[in-house]
Amino acid sequence: MSPSGGIRDEPIEVLGKWWLPETPDHKVNGVLTFTEEDGARLQLNDALRPNAEVVWDDTQPDGTRVGHVTSQSLQHAGTYPRIVGRADNESYTLEDCFRTRLRGSLGLGDAAETVHVNAVLRGIEFEADEAFEFTSATVSLTQLTAWSGINGITVEHHRVAPGANDSPTPFVTVTASTVPTLEVPFDGGSVRLLHRMSASPQIPNVMTITQQARVQVSFDGEELRPLPDFVARVNDVQDLVTIATGTTAAKHHFQLTHPDTGGPPADYFVRWNNRATTDTYLHSTEMLFTLADLGTDGLAAWLKTATTFQSELRRITATKYQPSMFLEDRATNLMAALDSLTRHGKKKPGNFGPRITAAIHEVGEPFLTLIGGDDAGWTEHAKQRRNDLAHHNVGVLETSSSSVQLTREMYWLTVLLLLRRAGAPAAVFDKIGRSSEFTFLAEQHAAQRAAAPPS
């Protein structure tokens, strides 16, 4: 990938030699492919496991040898925790792989197979039993550059009078400067927002300058840590940007640093579930709130809160990342998150209804305005919906406008509750309350309330 990165991970299609780390002398030719939509696949023109691992020879009394293939050996032959390879002068490590198709006779020297690959690491070759650990991770997120407000490009348009071209006259002056790194600590490490710039090769009539904000996660002491530790911290930032922008802040250009690379970071490719649905640049005025509204201290507080309520946060944002999620599944995720959030830190949490009312008042504005101040009515409606979902009552699969509206309101109650507990400044809540999305929801709530029959 180019230094500037893109908003999509590049597709891969490389021909190389591939082998299992434990049998380095048995190398197989094959093509590795990867796309964001389909993930990674390895097409091999021979069996990846040597015949000796699949066929066991027994020597008979007369000296003849008979080969045996068992169901256990066939199952073992198609499971590959790790595959390594070399293609286009690059080292590769393929993680968590398994065979999806076999052609020919396994164990007899004429087999070919197709292998599903869950993750691709380009730039380093791991040993068979080496832990999949790193010292830092750096990733780009859709809309992060706009949300963060990190900008090193200024443009000055000069007024040029007609006919004033007798001598060179500036028309546009573009200044591109790097922006200092913003570092935000969390317990045991730090998140950095890096500013990266690149320029396309200059040709006579076009030159493009690109800038990008990237998230870098590292832990104290630069010690090796498992990949999930880094992904969890990246997800905390990703969830925040997704909430703040109202669009999926998809990961791309994911890189991992390891002491053995001895050069640039290794590129990590995986089929992320939460992929961006649009590449359209979102202006900061279209966002619910920005980093400038939240502040650096607010970002640090968010990271701490996200660690405490990580499971709840993932449930909440899952309803944003999965557009095809059924309405009842959205409601169930949000109800579970709300239930857990309102139980936190309480030895005797009490009943669901009073906890919801308390959560509404903990959030305060702008949620009270959204529901017209009717905390008791909203609590009763939410409690009934929860009971319907829990007991599979009639209407649990209802997709009426009322059910859709309630689910959207539940989303905002949980989000605002997390932001309150993170100590987000008043500017964040003020901007959310004045946003077009929140205003629309308030209008819909009022209209549905006015149309509802008297209780």
C-alpha cells in the first residue's frame, strides 16, 4: 500500500511458494488472493502436507509395505494453524487456515487444494510455535482525518489580474506541513494520533498531496503483546468515531510492528465485519461531534470508560456496524447493554424499570428533550419491549415505526450514558442535541405520542 494509504485495503494476488513452518522442505506453488469483501484464499497446485503426514506405511511379514489413510489423518491434513510463504520478494504468514476444497488423491502425490485463510501478515515469517505478538499497531479509520481535525494543508488563492502574465505570478500557494503527534494515555499504554503526508510523483501538469490521520496503539515498555490487545484499543477509538460521525469508521491499512521485521511494519489483512458503506468525505459540520468538541482529556476519559464497559460498547456499536441486523436483534443488544450499564457498581441493582428511569436522569439533556420529558412513559414502553423480547410474546418481531423509533432512542440513551460516564464536556451533548438526526428523532417521537390512543 502506498504511504498515504487509501480508504480501502488493497487487493492481493500473488504467486509464491508456501509451506508449513514445521516442514520447511516441502514447499508448494500457489496463488494467494485477498479482497475486503471475500477475505483471503490460497490456491495450491499440490497438497500442503507431505505424504508422510497423511499416509502411514506398514511393513508386512513378506517385506511389502501397505499405506493407510485414516479419517483422522485426513482431518489433520486439512487444518493449518499457520502457513508461511514467499511471494514477490515478501515474506508472508497466514493464520488460522483450513482446506475448503480438494482435487485429486491426497497422499498419492497428485492432490491440489484450496485453503481458506483468516488473516494475512505481509512482511514477516513466524515460526511454527511463535506467539502472534507485536510491539505496536497502526491503523487508518474512515473519517478519522476529518473527525480529528488534524490538518497540515493550507491553500492561499492569489488574485491575478487579467493580462498580468508577463512574469511568473503565483496563482495558488499550497503549504503542506506535518502536524505534531497527539498522544493520549490509557492504563498501561497510549494511543497516538499520527499525521502522515505523501505526494504523488510529480508530472508536468498534476501533483497530488495527501494527508491522513492514523491511530497508533502501544503499551508501556514496548513489550510484545498479543494482537487482540491492540485490536481492542483500536476498536475503542473506532467505536467513538463511528458514534461521533454517524457512519462506520472502518479499519484499513492495518500495520503491526515486530522486532524481527528490521524495517517497515508488517501489513495485516483480514476481512473485518465492520466495513465502510460509503467513501464519501464527511465534513465536520455534518458530524454529531468532533475531537475538538470532546477534547484530548475527553478522549483519554473515553478510553478509560471504554475499557470498563467494553462488552456493552461492542453490543451498542454492533447495531451500527451491521445494517442487515434484524430489529429484534438490535433491540436485544441495546437492552442487554442498558441492563448491564445500569447494574454496574451496584450490589443490589433493583428492578429494570427504576434503573432505566435513573439512567434517563443521569443522562439528562438532550435525551429528556428527545422524549418530551416523559421519563415514566418511556420507561414503561422500554420495559414492555424488553419483556416481549425475553418471553417471545406476540409482536416480538414487530417492525412498526414505533418499534424502530424506540430502538433508535435506546441506542442514544446507551451512547449518551457512556459519554456521561466518560465525563464528556457539555459541548458534546449540546451538538448532539442540535444535530439533524436528534432533531428528527424528537419530532418523530412527538408525532407518535400525539397519534397514540389515550391510555
